[in-house]
Amino acid sequence: MKNGDIVGASVPRKEGHDKVTGQSRYVDDMVLPGMLHGATVRSRIPRGKVKKITFGPGIDWQEFVIVSAKDIPGKNCIALIEEDQPCLAEDMVNHPEEPLLLLAHPDRHLLPTAVEAVSVEYEALPAIFTIEESERHSEIIWGSDNTFKTILIEKGDVDSVWEKAHHIVEAEYTTGAQEQLYIENNGMIASFDKQSGLTVWGSLQCPYYVHKALMKLCGLPADRVRVIQMETGGAFGGKEDYPSMIAAHAALLAIKSGKPVKIVYDRLEDMVATTKRHPSRTRHRTAISKDGKILGGEIEFTIDGGAYETLSPVVLSRGAIHAAGPYYWPNIRIRAKAVATNAPPHGAFRGFGAPQSLFALERHVDRIAQAVQLSPVEIRRRNFLKPGQTTSTGQIVREQIDLGKLLDQALELSDYHAKKEKFASENPQSSNKKGLGIAAFLHGAGFTGSGERYLASQVGVEISEDGRARVLVSSTEFGQGTKTVLSQIAAEALGIEYDDVETTQADTHEVPNSGPTVASRTVMVVGKLVQSAAIGIKQRLTSSGLLGDSYSPAEFRAACRAYVATRGQLRSLAQYEPPDGVVWDDEKYRGAAYAAFSWAVYVAEVTVDLTTYSVSVDDFVAVQEVGKVLNPVLARGQVIGGVAQAIGFALFEKVIWENGRMQNGQMTNYIMPTSADLPPIRVYFEELGNPHGAYGAKGIGEMPMDGPAPAIVNAVQDALGVSFDSVPLLPEDIFEALSAAPPLETLSSAKEDR
Amino acid sequence: MSDSTHIHTKSRISFRLNGKLVAADSYPMDRLLDVLRVEFGLTGTKEGCGEGECGSCSVLMNGMLVNSCLVPVLQAENADILTIEGLAADSHLHQLQQAFLDCGGAQCGICTPGMILAAYHLLSKNSQPTMQQIRDGLAGNLCRCTGYTQIFEAVAEAARRKKTV
């Protein structure tokens, strides 16, 4: 493959061969000589004081390595945004499954019995489990008011709109917790010796997050902590923060025992103890003009953060900014709040707050349509953001996005209007009610606000004397195609073959900190830096007279050989510089929240079976503008996979809580979609490009999680004429609602304005 | 695996593994999954749930697709076991492996070995399946990354290539 056609081509996945042959090495595939296995003793109550720990009879405790908080060499915390979360609880537990003690033994089969044999006496304290209980302050479990973070976004004068309004539409929407359910459970191996320090290998997204947490916990300098990512079997945000906890536990056992220690969770432990998507509640109050234009609105967005702060402030921030969606609001006030409950901390999951607030918004837009007697199509068309207008934070839309065109395309591809008519005539005679639902949305790529500025990511590109390139990044591969796409970008920029580029394993001793692998930032932000670093290599070769403006692969290799022979290492670093015009005010929450947005319109077609009350998604059309698509097979795979997870979020995946603990922590009772549950998912890309991303790319990974849930629930409303405002929406919820209010045929006969 | 397995004595269990006769000294109730991974170092077989729900540990036993996390190794006595490591002949990828690469059927890769063996089992029974038959044939193997579509396409593509060979 030659220069000019590597970016945009579906080149094979770099690590694909090893994955299809079973040769890839995941953390549980690695065994070190003399290695022990570790396990975690966890809190069985949601909140209370730890009074006494007893090691029960029948176990030879001498054989076990036992670690408590007293063994921590540095600070007892998992350093992230705040340092409020202990690595091991001491005198107080704040959620079920909170780690208390660690055990290690050479025989992993002895560990479950040993964990069971440790008994902990508590003085139980009252606990709180819902957003409402947290807001009531009946118990203060975090800070002075149970509140991790509040955000206020204001534009215009909302208080002036209500008297001008022709309609005022108010409603409340909620979303449940969702488990990431990567198929590879979390795991880490740690090894320690006094000379080289601490090394951990594991399943993780963010090597430098783990690195930072271990330095603080162990009181070690940066160069004595080394974090290496193993092949990672799915993550979806679920391996953003909790791997630091597991790495910390493995490290403490390794330090105390002097032996390498492996901790690999089984499915139940992974489900009940690690992070999930934040449950949310969104309240909308919207003023609408006679002709269906949004005059203004108030949005209250609240998320349940669990017992410690972890990533909740930034999840809240993204959710709050996305709460206004792809519409023009002349006046808006968004109040957002993350509150504490006595559940394990909720964390990152694909979409990071946006799927929650966009579910509410896109359900609310359908409710507005109903109130003003417009179709779901027309209400959206009349309110779409246009280039030159401003978002809720006052960011001017500079992209030449035409959302009406995306909508038209989605309607045409889904055969929306013809099917609408067909369903309206067929539904009354059938016990299978069919419906169509739309969701329009946007997703900001990269860290929110000043985030990218603070990260100041760095990447390197290094060339060997035989002209082969290595991309040096801490950005991790966990299925999305990081290694492939970053290699494509480097090959394109260097004018060499894709096969002559590799993206290295993320190892903090070998690679600069290119930031965490989150926020749909890897291709757009890190990719742009890879492009810059590669261009830096080329410039060095040309300015030293070794390479002309155009060259063959042989000439490139000869130039590299000559450079390395005479000048030594050929390596180029690039560091993030904020683009011009991308300015954010953290105090006022004003300005450019993201350097670029991706835009989308999705259409879901459903059947509700009134015998079983189950919903099947029959067809799904996903139209999106994501800038330049750098690898069509991978990009399409991201969208289909995201839609599938979001169908689970909408219709299947319900976490059953009892006293702050997940009760259905198995794959047999927490149900994710199988191949038999999913419709054809049809994916279409518009490509407008993006000056801030590598070769015009924007973020893509998270966006497909945002739209399907509201599109599906809108379709259920279309089918039944009954409104549902919560996900997951299970057959029993539909049964209950229909028992209370028999289905009406009003909606399917509502005026359809094309 | 429970503790009770340790009160029994180990015994020699022989079977054919990826075409070769092998023997393992194991407790009879040891999971086939662990014997493959630990005794034989064949770590391509993955554990996802440990209760037969996800299919990541799928292997073929006498031509049947089984969850190796649910198979006590004693049941493998004299059986013919095929794991992902036995699928590629020398350095040549099996058609299914190549199609998974070409069509984007593997993302994070953790379900891939089991998924490819499930597809291999399907094609061994039905060399030209319809999309619906592929969908049904793979419904016992969970994938969280792909939404399955590109896996179906990979299986259909492998079947098409087989037909045209």
C-alpha cells in the first residue's frame, strides 16, 4: 500500500493475527516463577465501623500472606481526581464490597475458603442508596452535603421565557446502572524488588493513571514504578479507574511477600465490586413557541456517584454539557449535581454521562412534539443547531454541519414515512405493535473543557536504521483499533508502508504519556500528535539533506540508515498545543467545551409483542458525521458494537440493587444481548472532516452509545401510545404500564408533517 | 472448582489434543479449561464467566462444541479435543481466521477463539449456512465489542470462500 491511500483504508488490525490464533497474551495467560495468587476480603455491609477482624479456624494462616491498611508504605488512597477513596478500608466502610484485607497463597484454589473464613464485626451505621435519599441529607456520608460536584451552565435569560411560552413541557427521566461487561475480567500481576522497584502488568486502559496511583500508595519515585498493559479483553470505560485499585492490591501483596502476585477477578467479583455506569435522573422544563421552537428551558441533571468521588465530577461535566443536545436553545439553565450513596463508586462507561442526559433530552423532544402536535421529525428539524449558532456553553458551531440532511438520510434509509403509514394501518388489527423512533444527538471528542490542556499529552515516533517506525504512546488497544489506526496515521505521514510501522505496547518505562485512552480522544487528539511527530521525522531527514521531497521506500530506508549512522537516534516528540479559538472558562462553564463534535441521527424500528410484552428491535439505522473515517471496517465495528451495548442499556441490562450491592452479578442473571437479540444495524458515515483531528478525524467510539436508548423508547411509545421515561425498559415495566393505561391509537394517527 | 477435588487423588487422563496424543496427571474433577491452560499452556482458551454462559472457553470435543469450564477432565478421557491453537495448519491461517481478520470479526479478541471454534463447528455441520443459521449457531457465544454483525459477515465470507475453492 502506497502513500496517500493508507489513511481511509481498511488495513488489517495490527494485533489481529495473534487474536484469531489465540496467541495474544492477556494478563491471566501470564505466569511468573514463584507467583502467588491474591484475593480480597471485602465489606459485607454498606456502611459502618469496623470493630474486629477474626481469622477463623480450619485454615493454616501461616501459609498466607496477609495485608491490611497498616502495610501500606505511602498514603492509603487510590489517587485520581481526589484522594478520598482508600486502597484498603481501616476503621470505616462506606459501601458493600469495599476492600478490607488482602490474602495471597501459592494455590489459588485455597483462597475462596480463606476469604470466607475471615470474619469482620461491624457497628452498622445508617446508609443511603438513592439520589433522593442523598439529597435529603438524612445521613451525611460524604463531605458536608453528600455532593461531589455541582455545575451551573447558563445562557440568556431563562426566567423571561415562561410567560412568552405557548407550551410548557415538564417531565422527569431516569436511567439505571449498567455493567460494562467486558468479556475479560479485571486482573493484574505485580512484582517488586528493591533494585528495580515495582512492576505491574495488567488489563487496563490508562497506564499513567495506575502509575500515579502506585507512586502515591507505595511512596515510590516515578522511575521505580513501571506499568505495562497486557492485551486487554474489552474495557468500555470499565478499566479506566478500577485497575489502579487492583494494581495497588497486587503491589501491596508483592511488596510484603517478596514474590510476584497475580489477582484475577472471577465474573461475580468483577460485577459486584467494580464500577458501572452512573444511574441518573434528569428533569426538564421547556418553553415552546406556538410554531414549535424552543424558547428556553431548565434542565436538572443528577447522577449517583456511589461512595467515593472517583471520576464522577468529569462524568457529570460531560453529561451536563450534552444535556442540551444538538438543538438551539436561546435561553437555558442547566444545573447538574453528582451525589454520594453507599454503593460501590460508579465510573466510566462509554459515553460518560452523555447517554444519560441525551436519553432524557431525546425522550423529552418527543414529548414536546406531542404537546405541540408536531411530528417527532418536524420538532427536531425546527430546532436543530446550525453553523454559526451557539451551544448551551456559548460555543459557536463552526463546522458546516447540516443536521436536517442527516435526518433526511436516516428517514430515507429507514423507509420511515412509508413504514409509519403501514404501521398505523396494521397495528390496530395486530397484537404485535410496531413503531419507529428517532434520536438526534452530538458527542464531543476529547477531554471536556480545559482537560486536554491540562493533560498536555506527548507522543513519540522513532525510526530504526532499517527505516521501520515505532509509534510510542501510552494509548492502549482494547479492541477499538488503537494500534492499527495510529500506525496508519504514522505510515501516511511518513510516506512508508503500513507494515513498516508498529505501535508499541504501552509500558510506562518505554513510552511518553499520551494521556488516558478514554473520551473518544485517541484518533482525533493522540492521532494528530502522531501525525505531527511523524512529520517531524520527515523534516529532520529532509533538512539534513538525506531525503528529497518525494522518495521511494528504498530511499527512505537509505536516509534513515545514513541518519542513524552519523547522528544517532532518530526520534521525534510532539506535545499537545491547544488549537486557536478553543478556549474554555472552567469557572463560568462557558466557551468551547470540545474541539469538535460528532453528529448523528439514529432511527429504531421495534415490535412490542402484547402476549409477552417483550420489545424486539427489528431494524436500526445509524447515520453519523464523524469527520474523516480513517479505517472503515474498524469505524463501522465501533458503531455497531456501541449500538449493541446501547440496545442492552435500553431493553435488557438491569442491575438489581439491594442495600447498595448488585444482586445479579452473573452472566446468567444480568442479561446482555446475544447474537439472536440484535437487529441488522446499518451504519452510514457523512465525512465533513475536522481541522483539529488527524487527517480530519473526530471521535467515534462513544457516540453510538448515546442515541439508541431514546430512539428505541421513542419507538415503543410510537407503537403503544404510552410514554416510558426510564431505561432499562423491561417487559414487566410495559406490562405494568399497559395494565394501568390501555394502549391508545392516538400517536400513530398524529399529524405527520413532512 | 471446589476444594473437594483435592481430596481425591490425581490420575492419568489421556486424550488427543489438536491431533497429538497427550496425557495429564489431574484430579478427575479439574476443569478441562484449567488443564488446557495450565498443564498444556494452551492459553488461547479463555475464561469469561466460569458458568457456561459466555462461550469464551469453547473447544471441540469429539466434534461437539463444549464449554470447557463445565467439562470435568475425566470426561475427556480418550476424547479428541480441538482448541484454537490446533486450527491453523503451520503458519497458514484457517479460512475462518482469515475471514475474521478481513471482516473485522475480532475486536478485543477475548471471545474470538471460542467464537471461531463455534463458527468452525457450525460450518462443519452446515457448510453454507444462511445469515439466520449463523445468528442462531453463534448465539451461545457472547461478544461485547462487535455487536456480532462483522462476526456473521466473517462466517458468511469464510463459507463463500470455501464454496469457491
